[in-house]
Amino acid sequence: MHILNVVGARPNLMKMAPLVAEMARHADFQQTLLHTGQHYDDQMSQVFFDELGIPQPDIYLGVGSSSHARQTAQVMTAFEEVLLAHPPDLVIVVGDVNSTLACAVAAAKLNVPLAHVEAGLRSFDRAMPEEINRLVTDALADLLFTTSRDANENLVSEGIPAEKIHFVGNVMIDTLTQQRARAEGLGTPQQMGLVPGGYALLTLHRPSNVDDVSIFSGILDALTAIQKELPVLFPAHPRTRRQMQAFGFQARLEAAPNLRIVEPLSYLRNLDLMMHARLVLTDSGGLQEETTILGIPCLTIRENTERPVTISEGTNTLVGSDPQRIVAETRRILTGKAKTGRIPELWDGRAAQRIVNVIRTYNTKDTKENL
Ligand code: UD1
């Protein structure tokens, strides 16, 4: 079976790594790895290949950054050529970035079977670009692999046949489980002058937070207050850095010396810093899940989440972008009132194994003919 695996942006890489490794254990798979080039800086892409032992991509589309429509169109155009030249038996896309959507559409139009890993997540907020990507990708996929039971319910309620949906657990947690011991020994907090258990880790890059000057300014007010009580380490995404410059936040950042802005971190460094943090402040999807597994309190700077299991079972709390709420919830944690959670069902490090088992028994021809 020839499988065409697609990655494009940073959060795809820790999801694809265990799938590539698991398929490599079976002689009946021939794999091609394609990178769209949506993320291209070494620290947003190559460093994850190196650390996670992902083989170098066989095909690199090099699309780079653009507007949503342009970037999506460029991936679709280039990906269609790849599909026409060497039609695979199955395309696997992961997550919810623009590359996921673009490759899903191109594959579906050519009637190439499509698997979506991390299907069914819904924030029910269509102002979020990822929500559009999730809805379209799931509508087109032939195999939908979910991380939680609520995702199955979302898909069924959208009319997706139950036999296409497979609740398999969380591949990102497979990677975390495999890499945890390696990360823990690195001593990253100490090397960065931080005391384990004595700092907050912050990530922020959602357009809803960093593209609106008054919202971003309010979040910065909250961070300015928090850094007086606890050092905050802030590996800044390139778009966030750009926005801080555009909004003229320089003087305010200088007046907050314990808010330390650094370059984006590698997977292992980030994991090491997360597992030793007092709390994590974030608007990332992945960090909400990773902190749940690590048992680290997470405050999510968003009004909603497509990952409700991290709230109902994990350590996550939604705090929105209201500065007072962000500070108040941080103080709750600092005064020992942090949420404790449990590990969600099937987040056990074996999701890739389950996915590969399903794919091996999937008869692509039959399924396509029956659609
Ligand atoms: C994308 C995903 C988002 C994911 C995030 C993780 C979409 C719609 N969004 O958002 O779901 O959480 O990746 O990082 O797909 N840039 C660089 N170097 C790079 C890549 C990007 O400098 O290697 C800068 C460029 O200025 C670019 C901007 O970041 O315009 C945004 O990049 P883009 O891939 O469009 O979206 P992200 O914000 O990274």
C-alpha cells in the first residue's frame, strides 16, 4: 500500500512522527513524506525532524507564507501535480492547518482515498481559520481518526457515517510519551536561568489574540502584572513577534523585565520547560493537551476550545482574553488552587499503532466504490 503522508506546519510534525515510525515497522507500507513548506524556518520545521527522527521529506512543495486563499491554492496546485504523477493508495493529513485542508481538497477531487488524523474537533467558532479547515477536511475524509469521544459525536451529528470514524487516541501524546524521558534530562529551565516549578511558560499566536491591537494590549497588561509575581518565559512565534513590533509594544516589553521573550523552542526544550513549569499560559491547541498529560495547570487564553476533554478531565481552564480574569486565574494557581486532572481515555502512547491497524484492514478499492 502506497501512503502519501502530508506535513506543512509545526504542529503537524509531532503528530506525523509516530505514524511514520509505526508504518515503517510493516513491510506492506510504502511511504512518501511530503512537506508543503507552509512553515519553513529551521526552528519552525527542521529542528522537529532532527529531534523526532522524522525522515527528510521526499517531496518539498516550498509554498511559504501568504494569505489564506493564496497559500491554500498554492498547496492545492502543487499537490495535485504530485497526485497526478504518482497516485497513492491513501493520503494521510493531520491536524487543522491550511496545508491539511488544501491537500484534503486536492485528494478528494482526484478520488484518492483520504485519512484525517485528529478528526472531529470543533470549537464551533467559524471565525477561527482552523475550524473551517477541520470542517472541510472531515467532510471529505474516508477515514476519520479521533482523539476523544466528543469528536465522534461531532462527526456523527454532521452526518458522517459512523463506520468511517475510529476513536484511536492521540498521536501527539504518543510522541510525548516516547520523548518525555529524553526531554526531562536536558536541564533546560536551569540553562535558561529559571528555577524548576518557579516560572510560567507562555505561547501566543492565534490571530484572534495577536492581530487585534486592543486584545493583544490587554493580554500584555495581564502578563505585565503576572511577571511581577512569577518569571514568564515567552518563546514568540514569528507572527507574534511581527505584531508586537507593528503595535509598538517595545517600551512596554522593556518595562516588564521578567517577561522573557525568546526564539521558538525545539520540541524537546519546550517539553522540558512545560513539565517543569508552575503553569502554562497559551492559545495553542497542542499545549492544552500536553499539559493535561503532564499534570501541569494550563490557562487557555481563548473564549472556546475544540479540545473540551482537556477541561472536563484535564488541567485546562479557559480564561479568555480579559486581563483581570487571566491575572485572577494565575493567582489561584499560585495560591495552590490548581486544577488536577486525569488522563483522557486512550491517550496512552499507542494511537499510531491503532491507526495503522485500521489502515491495514482498510480495503481502499471497496471503500471508494461503495461511496
Ligand atoms: C499555523 C496554523 C495554526 C497553527 C500554527 C502553529 C493555519 C491557518 N494556521 O499558524 O493552526 O497553530 O501554524 O505555528 O494553518 N512565519 C515565519 N516562518 C515560518 C512560518 C511562518 O516567519 O516558518 C510567519 C510568517 O510571517 C507568516 C506567519 O508566520 O506569514 C503566519 O504563518 P502561517 O503558516 O500562515 O500561520 P501560523 O500563524 O503559523
